[in-house]
Amino acid sequence: MNHLDVGFNGISPQTGFILNVINKYFQVYFPSAIQLALQMNILGYEERLIYTTHPWLVSFYLDCPPNLVLSGVKLQCPTPTQRESFLYAAKRGDITWHAGPMNMQYEALDASMVEFSLQLSEDMDARIYQPRQHRTMSQRDVPGMTQALLPILARHGIEGITVGVNTVSSPPAVPKIFQWVYQNTSLIAMWHPGGYPLHPGSFPSIPIGLSRDNCVTFSEFEEAMCFSFRGDNQGPPQSVQEVLTSYEVVRGQFPGAYVQASTFEDFVGAAQRIKDKLPVVDKEIGDTWIQGISSDPNKVAQMRAFFRARTDCLESGKCSNIELPVYNASRVLVKLAEHTWGLNSVKDSVNWTNDLFAKQLENKSPNFENVISSWSEQRGFLDLALETLGNHPLAEDVRQQYEDLVPVKPDLSYYEKLSGRNVSCVAGLNFGFDEDGSIIQLQQLSGNNWASPTNPLGQIIYKTYNDTDFNDFHDQYVYTRFYWLQIGKWNLTANCPTCESKIWKTKLMNLYQAKAGTCDILLELSMLEERASTFYGAPTTIYIRYYSLKNSILESDVQWFGKMPTRLAESISYSFQPKLQPGKEWRVGKLGQFIDPLNVVTNGSQRLHAIDKSVTYKDMDGHGIEMVSMDVALTTIHQTVDDVSVLPVPLAPITNISGISFNMFNNVWDCNYIFWNPYKSSEANQKFRFAVLFS
């Protein structure tokens, strides 16, 4: 097996654009794997090659969309003869695939899309008339996943998970093999720290990724699973000798053992007999890379809109995955949550400040142009999915959802300016606003007040980061020094010594209420210090609209205008720190489940979660509040009011929660995700929708 990045890199000297990568698999890797496996069989070796790949790739290989062009690269579909050869190899078992679509960040999907993504492997099994037992999902690079997946996996007959954690990333503190339990579901989980693993050694004396420590073993089990794993987009072994060497390395690690090529399913099937003896983990693990998805706010908002429209269409019966346009569009949508969001680097560690950065953009420097193209083609899968629907009614539903995402400056003629900062509504809500625009009084008719000066709601928090943040992060998070993880901005201090780690305050410029006297309140904010918008990238103007038709629901729109792109590290969040009440507990909604954020394993994602819809703060009877996010997925758990960093630390379980914030944008990673926003000049303005539900 080798690691798949659909984009990124690994195919030098070619640029790692999506179709350059896919073409490499279609035209080189799949044919060479088939040929090598056949060669070993014909030559009479007892050893054999089984090449494991990914159902999403297989699906596109067997049903290849013609005339697809991205970043100027055309998809090279296989010939009918190549497809038949592939199917024949799969029936022989020379090529196989795991149960997941590819290496995913599942929290970025909704539950219905996760269901479909797992269906792909079932559909590919059907193509070769070989339904699988003990189905097993593989994930590499991304350190973890949410326990909310487990009920969905069980519905698809998936009995095992195997994860290989990025070499530098802190691995979740779980056993090598264990029972992962959630609700009434349990499966066999295998986590590998420090790599996918690393590549196999070239000699028995230097095993590297095939060392005994890198294999899955259990003291009461006589079988082991070792991974002959090649690197990013490196394809199958290149020779018979390379395959034979892997066998010899493993024999050296397990003297006297019978060594054979296998599949994930074979091992998980064998391990069923010791499943009850395995250590049990019943906690959330989560994804400490999930902060990256907020680096492209427009993409995430459109993803969520498309997913909502698709799910509504399926649940209403207007759509079916049996329909070819819906199936193929869904297949395209799966790519949006793959862990690769762009090229690996802009390859520039000097031009950090806005003036130098602007010159690179003006001059259309090739490395800058390439990363922009890579981000555009990744987001372009939304356009491709919509195009694939054709004239299906779902396409119009999606377009209508998109229209609601367009930012529009408010019509102030509809409002009257208020002189004070207190507002009463006919809907029964009383508001008090602080000088930064946050809500410091939110009182219901019942007298219940959810906000105070020390418990603000709806606070815009703009934060910038420097090397003090990143050095602290690396001290806590980095597992090995094999390479630099690129969470941070390389060489930043040398080129921007005045860059600050700071939370920048906003200023309430104007407060308006609808003339009709309805509960429709508009706030106009700017940054208190101009430097936040000129030296960094804060929006010049922010409008927040609150509106309510009844006492139980408060909706809000956040729109920013005039955001300038910057390479300097920044994040913009919308924070809620309600007055805490006894008996109420926090839950984050993921994939149709509500997860306890205080029940996370050490080295798991303690503070960062991608929600499907909302975060709740309620008692056992369901009384409390629910904070809903339509367009933003990334949610940060606060331990204090200022605990708004999107860096995935601390790694020890947290014990208290003061509130949450919805992270609308961050660019703290300088690898794989988006490095600045906007990267399209037309997107300097953004819109996000939220709601608070009282119960």
C-alpha cells in the first residue's frame, strides 16, 4: 500500500495537482501493480503481491468521467482493456481496497455523506461479485477520527479501523490494538504512532517501517499484521526484489513465523477471536488536524449547503442514490472531505509581511499562482458536483442554498440608529451590548439572563499568532523531529519581528433597530486598532444582525467586508460564553450524535471539533440553549474567555468549559490547507449564519 494524497505532492518533478496525481495512479501505478503481481505468480514465487488501494480511486477508474480538466490538466481515463485487466486482478486478489473511500476528515461531512462514502467500497465489491466479511477502514496521516462514526460504520458491516498517524503529529494515547466502544457499538481499532508506518527497510537488519514494533501485535494473539507501506503517492513496489525484501525483513523480525501477503480484512477476521480480550476505549478521539478546514470558509459554507440540500432531498424522497446524477454528484462530493486541500507549500519563507506578499501576487510568482490553482481545483469539486446533477431538481435546491450565502451590505433605511446600547424586543428578549459589540445581557421573558460583562455572547474575536504561539504548540504536539509539521510560519520572526500574538478588540460603531419595532437589531463593528486590518488581515467592517420572531429562537448573521489577504497567521471567531448554570453539560454535535467534549483521550482533539449542526448546553431534561451554526463547522472549546487559539493544544483532557466559539477562518497551517484568505479578490466579503435556541 502507499499513502494517497489527492493533490499535495509526491510525484515530483510534476506539480501535485489533483489530476496529475490521479493520472499517475490510472496510467502508471495500477498497471504496474497488476503486472508485478502477475510476474511473481508466473515466475513461481510462493510470495505474492497484494496492492491495497482506495475505493474512491477505484470508482473513478472504473467509471471515469471523460473530458474532465482541472488546473489545465486533463484526466486520462483507462481504456476498456485496462479496466478489464484491473477487474481481473481484483477478482484474483492481486488488487484490493479498504472500506473507507480514501484518507478522510469525516467530521467535515454530514452523516448522509459518510454513509454514501462507505457505500463506494460496497459498490466496488459488487463489481467483482465479492462481498467482504470483516470489512476494515484505513486512514493515514490524519491522527484520529470521531467516535460518532462508530454507529455508521456498524451499519455498513465495518468491524475494524486501522490508522497510521502522521510521523510528526502527536498520536492519540490509545493501545496499539483495542476495542473502541460507543453506545452499543464496538469494533477493533488499530492505531500506529509515528507514521503510516515509515517505508519498509531495505535489509533485514534495518527494518524501519517493518520492524516488530511497527507491526500490530497483541500478547495473547499468535498472529501479527505488518505494513509494507510506501510514501505519499509513491505507488506500488517497483520490482520483484523489493517485494521479496519486505518478506525477508518480516521473517527477520518474527523468526520461524509463516509470512504471507494479506488484507486488512483477513487480520481483523482472525482477531475476532481475541476481541473480548482487547483493552477497551470508550472515549472520543477526534481529529487534531480539523482546524485546517476553516482555512477556506467559502468552500466549507458551500459544502454544508450542498450537503443540506442533498440530505433534505433524500429524506423527502425527491432523490435517490440509485439515480445516476445523484450518485455521481455524491461521488464527487466525497472528495471535499479528503484530507488534502491543496499543494504542500508555497515554497517561500521570506515574503511574509503584506507589502512583500502583495508584490508576489502582483508579479504572479509561479509558486504563488500554483497554490492558488490547487485551492481552486479542490473547491472546484463543488462546481463539478453541481454540473454532474444536470437538470435534476437537486441542482436548483443547491443553487437556492448558495444564494443565501451571498454577503449583502444591509439597507440602513430599514433601521433607525439607537443612542444607547440596550434594546428591548416585542419577542420578549432584552439585550445589552458592550462597547465591542458583544451581548452582555440576554434576558428572556422568564427572567433567565444568559449573558453578562464576564459572560459575553456573540463576540467577534480576531487573533494573530507569532512564533511564541507556534513554539509552545510544537513543544507540546510534535511527536518526532523527522520533519517540520508546518503548523506555523517558517522563518517568521526573522522576517517579521514586529508580528504579535494578540487578541484584537472590535468597536461598536453603530447600533440600529428596525423601524417597525420588530426584534431586528443591527450592529456595525470595526477594529479598535487600524493595524489589525492594515498590517494583518482583519475585515474593515463587520455587521451582525440579530432577529427573533419568538422568545425561543434568536437568529444571527455575521457579515464581514473588506478583508485583505495576509500570509501572517490569523483567526476570526464568533464566541459564546453563556452564564454557567448548575446541572447543565456541554455536548458537540457530530455526524448525528452528541459527543461529550470532556471525555476525550489524551492526545486527542480536546478543544477543536467540526460540528454537523450545533453545540448544546443543557440539563438532563433538555432545558438550556443550543448554539447552531449553518455555515461554519470548526468549533473551539473555551476553558477561559480568551482561550480562542485554533492550535490543537493542550493534549491532556480538559476539565472545565467556559464556552465555545465558531471559527470562521484561520490560516495557522502553512501546509496542505489554504495559506491566506481571500485567495480570490471577489471573496473579500463573507457571510455566516447562526442561531441560539432556548429550551
